[in-house]
Amino acid sequence: MLETAKDGGGNLYLNVVAGINGDWEELRRHLAEMDTKAAYLRIFEMSLSPACSQPLWEIEAYKRQAAAWPLPADPYARLDFETFRSWMAIYEQVMRDQGLVGRRPRSIVGLDDTEASG
């Protein structure tokens, strides 16, 4: 999971893409099955936070959500469907704001803005 940067500087980065993708799909599955334990949201937060430019719990949208609908301390506590879904919506907003979703990577060979608009 930890890899050395290829620039030779010895910097390390955490490859979080697979974790975020897998955990997001797990959240969707749990929501569809009405298995809405608080622990599932907390697990996703541990995947999402390292991918953000600052810790997740310091991001304003997250702080507003936590103030309005705090997650229960008991990880086995179940949330109602809409509360669980609202947390997922905040995570999606954070991912969009952080540039993690909703943008096509320019590094994909053969794709550029002119091809996408034409």
C-alpha cells in the first residue's frame, strides 16, 4: 500500500484509490440491503481522509454534517436510511470538492478536451 515516489526523493505516498473504490461500493451495498451500521461510514472515512488535502474531519461540509447529524458512538448502532444516505451524499460532495471524482484524468493517453467536446 505504501510506495516510494518515483522521483528518487524518497517521499512516500499512500495508494488509497483501491480502498476508496472498494469501500464506496460496500457503502452502496449496505445501503441497498438496509444494513446501515455507523461502523460502515467510519470505515469509509478512514479510506477517504488520506486522499483529501486536509483531514476529512476538518473539511467544512463534513463538520456541518457532523454537527447536524452526529454519528453514534456505538459502531453497531443503525442509522435510518435517509441519515445513512445523507452521510454518503456528504462524502460524495467532499470527493467532488477534492477532485477525486467527477473529472476525467488528463493523463489518459489519447483523450483531451477537444475530443471530449466533439
